[in-house]
Amino acid sequence: MAQQTINPQDTAITTRTTSEKRPPIKWGGVASTALLHILLLIGVVIMAGPFVWTVLTSLKDNSQAFHVPPVWIPNPFIWSNYPASLQALPFGQAYLNSAIVSITIVVVTLLTCSMAGYAFAKIQFPGRNILFFLFLATMMIPFQVTLIPLFFILRNLGLIDTLVALILPPALFNAFGVFLMRQFIMGIPNELEEAAIVDGANRWTVYWQIVFPLLRAPLSALGILTFITQWNNFMMPLIMLNTPTNFTVPLVLNQFKGQFSTQWTQIMAGSVIAILPLILVYIILQRQIIRGIAMTGLKA
């Protein structure tokens, strides 16, 4: 076998060429990236700090919860706060009520918003742009302004102190959801709709069999955001409900607050129990939220 010799000059030329092609380090970019990561880390601490404090306080006793200086790590861990919180108030019924209200609102909202979004995006009718502008204008009206008229309307309908009073208003009208659906549907090619109409499909068939299956990403994002909002809703149940058996989770948590004393450790334990469904939903479906909002922005 012939032995191949290595020329030192060739090696030197190759090494010099490789070093010449290596781009210089841009210290300005490194500094800006480091600064960005520091700012993001500070933001994470600010956002996650209250939640971490809630979890830690739920494992303390009252003396540790109000100790000065603050006691960060419980010593000992009081795990009994969680069963005591569950036994003190009817969390089971409250969980069921919140689930019924939140899931029903999500289902109805996805249907009504996608239908309205399709109408505003693809159907030409007189006053379409003006009506859509009025839809968006309602987002600038504070909820507290419409709360009292809404209460009188629901009272005249005999719906006060029922879960229906919590479901109807947000489920039947959601300006943000209509806007989100419209922006995405506007990016769907008109050729799909025209081909279906040529084949004999009507508007409902086009919406249900062609447009609706393409809305998976924005529907997932809207559904998750709606579920989180309604699960945490406190104002509407506080105004509309009177019977404890109809209370949702936020109202049950509010009952831990007493006139003369407040069971703060049980409130923290109950708060952790209350937000567990939200954490699980977000962890499982967070990609759908990001993809839905990102795709909606691209299609706009």
C-alpha cells in the first residue's frame, strides 16, 4: 500500500484559510443578547414570584405566614392545609359549577364567533364594515358600565341566581373572538369557497365542511383563553349568584375571608387547588395558543 505524505505547507495554508474564514466575535451582539436574557429573567421572577409565594404560604402555619422577616421555606411543611381547605368549603360543587359554566361558554363561543367571523370575512352584505367596527368598539366599553343594565335584563328574564346568567352574556357575544376568527378566515383562499359553491354547496356547507376544519389553530387559542378567563371570573358570579350551591370556585375562595379573621393559609391552599386545572390546560395546549395567535397574525 502506498504511503501518502503530508505537506506541511498545505497544512499551514489550510489552517490559515480556516482562521481567516472564521467570523469575528461581535461583542455588541453578545452584550445585547445577555441584556435581553437578564431582562427576561427579571420578568420571569416578577411574574412567577406571586405564584411561588402562594404555593409556599399554603404549606405554612399562620405564625410563619406573617413572620417578620419573611420565612420563605416552610419549617415544617403543613400539608394538612390542603385537606382542611377542601373540607372547610364545598369545593367539589364549586368545581362542578365552574366546569359547567366554563366549558359551555367555550363551546358556544367557538361556534358563534367562527360563524360571525366567517360572515364578516366572506359574505358581502350592506353595512358589513360598519357593523364590524361597532363590534370592535364594544371592546373599549368597560364591563362595569354594562353590568347594571345586564343585571336588570337577566332579572326580568328570571335568570338571576342560576348558572345560565353566567353563560349567556359571554357566550353569545365575544368581540375579541369574532375579530380573531375574521382575521384568520380572511386568509383562506376564496377559490375553496367558489369551488364548493360550483359543486352545489350552500353557505352552511361551505362554513361547516370547508372553513371550520381549517380553524383548528385559532379555535384552540380562543378556547383556551376563554376557558381561563371564565374559570377566573369573579365579578359576574358575585353579582348574579346568591345560593352557595351555585357558587363557582372564585366565590368559594372568597368565603375564607372573615370579618374578624381570615384563614390565609387555607386561602393559599385553596388558590393552588383552584388554579391546577388552568395550569394543566395551559401546559398541555400552550403550543396551540402560540400557533393560533401567530397564524392569525400572518393571515391578517
